Amino acid sequence: KWRNFCESFKEEIEDYNMGTLLRLDCEGDYTPENTTFSVRTQFLAIEIARNKEGYNSCVLRKKQQHEAEKQQNKEVLPETTTQDS
């Protein structure tokens, strides 16, 4: 199934048939258990579908949460100044 699909993008996608790593569960990290090998066209098709269906929203939420925590920590920690002796 994938071969004909990938071949149809031969002229449009640079390195269309080169290998890349793909997360099986988009909410998980790139680990040996959560990673498989795919060709670039397949990777792009799956990631585009995940984006359209909202599956990658968790990545954005995690980033926003991390940024908020970072900002919160910045506000909690007092600024230190050094004085020359």
C-alpha cells in the first residue's frame, strides 16, 4: 500500500524514500519501544494526519506547560546580585 503512495511523491518530496524514525505513540518520547523506521513520505503523511486530527496537540500543551513552569520559577526565585569585593 505505502509503496505506490510514496512513489507518487517522487518528484515533489526531496529524499522521499530515505529512512527516518517515527514515534508509534505521538505522546511518547523517541525510545526504542516507541520508535519504528519509516520512509520520509510515510513519516510526513502520518505526521500531517496527526496534526489535522489534533493528536499532536499534546506536544504543544506540554511545551506551553513547560514554558509556564519556567516563567513561574523565574518569578519565585529572587534575583541575585554579585558585588565586587
